[in-house]
Amino acid sequence: MAGQVSKPSTDVPPLLAEKHAEYVRSFSKIWESTDKIEFVATEHFWMSGMYWGLSAMALLGRLEDMDLQAIVPWVLSCQHSNGGFGGSSRNDPHMLYTLSAVQILALCDQLDLVDADKVANYVASLQQPNGSFVGDQWGEVDTRFTYCALLCLSVIGRTSAIDVNAAVHFIAQCKNFDGGFGCTPGNESHAGQVFTCIGSLSLTDKLQVVDRDLFCWWLCERQTSSGGLNGRPEKLQDVCYSWWCMSCLSILGRLHWIDQKALTNFILSCQDDEDGGISDRPDDMADIYHTFFGIAGLSLMGYPDLKAIDPTWALPCEVVARIKARNTPA
């Protein structure tokens, strides 16, 4: 459920929507620049980068500005014989990029091109006996991968392919004394990890596992004097936590516990007013990751002229509604 949303006041800096749109469009053409260092340095996360970029454009109401006729075939070219997707066609399959690929196809309204059983079999193959998930064949366990598995299968309507109860049990084992969650049992709470755990519990209707007030207090303690949020105590604020923290507060109905005006100002102060894009902190270099999460955070707070984003699915609400309608038996 969504928390209360207050509209930002009129004295905040404007969102440079057109500049950000141009920035995203330039990122989407990176594979055309094989002679540049950015081609090699970023190739491993192109799939997630494309998801961040397309989602940002969708929230800006500019998805039609993207070359979807080129992007969709590229996404499909990154699928491997085992059903998983890589960050690019030359990278091994991984849970993170498999989710991003499915999300991109959902954004483009092209889920009919997905072999749902093949993808579901790949995701199911990564579940461990204790209910956790590894990211790929190399065996790293992380609550991120549980969320990726649950969301990917929710998008394609195949959650029955895994042991959902075991997955929830593993998430519950990762809860800490402060109400937050770690990447595995015994690890410290971190704002990025808590999103994956709250998102997993939201997808499975198991939010009763959460100590709501204690956990939301921990989240609110992440707001710094700058207005921005950090991921752990005594760490620097970062635009990306505008999503990781605020999405959880939105899911749990505590969005109004944050000073939204201060956070809005912090996000907008991180814009590149010359080349577009949003950075982690003011005066740093913009990147596609923080551009999306900054815009997503503003969307959660009801910033004018942005489309609404679903805090659990990390997709525009209108896309989630389309997915649910598609997966509902006639």
C-alpha cells in the first residue's frame, strides 16, 4: 500500500526532464561506440542499465522516444540456452540481468516474446535447499537474488516454479535486532538489502514478518542533515537511497515519516544542469543508475508530471496493472 504523499513546494528547483531524457537516449546508444572505453567498462551491466534508462523514460512520459524496435531484439539476443539472460550477449546469464530483461520486455509490452517456462526453469534452478537463491552458477547467496527470483516469476506468472514458503523463511532469517535485514543471516542491515527483503515479503503477502514501527524508525534514521538518505549509520547520503528507503516506507504506509521537501531538494541538487542525468551527491558525475533512482524517488513522493511507480515491482504502476491483467485467468 502507498503511504501519504505530500506535494513538493513551489520553491524547489525544477526537474530538468528534457535534459535527463536526452541523457538516457545517449546512454541507450552506447553499444554503437565499440571504440570507446565506456563500451568495455560498462558492458557487463548494460541490461540493468537499459532497464534503469527505460524506466526513467517511462516515468518521465517519454518511453516512446526510445528505439524500442532495436532494444527488444537486443534484449532477446542476450538470452542463453538455459533460459537466463546476461548483462550483454557476451556475458554469462545471471539472476540480476534475467530480471532486468523481463522488466524491459514488460515495459515494452512484449512479454509474449518470453518463453515463460524456460525462464522459470532457470530461476528455479538457482534456489537452494534452505530457500535462498544464488545469482548464477558461481554460488553467491544474497537476498537480492530472492527478490529478483520472486519478481521475475511474478512478472511472467510462474511463481509456482519455486518454493515460495522456503524463500520467505530465508528472508525472515535475515532480520536483525534493529528491524532491518541483511544480505544473509547475521549480516548488518543495509538500505539496499532491506528493499529486497521488504519487496519479497510484499510480493508474497508476508509483511507480517516485519516489525513495522521499529523498522521504519531505522529507515527514517537514514535521513541526514542534507535531506538525503544513507544506507547505514554514519555513511554519506546518496540519491539511490531515495528509492531503497522510500520504497519500503511506501509499502509499509510510512512514507510521511520522512521530510519529503528536504529529500526532494537533495535529489534535485544532484542534477547535471548542462548534460542531464543525476549523480549520487551534488557536483559528482551523473550516471544512469542514480538518474533512474532519483526520478523514482521523486515519483514516490508525487513530484508533478511524473508517472507513478509501484514500490514493490519497481515498474510504473500502469505497467504493473497491465502485467496483472495479463496474468489473471479469464
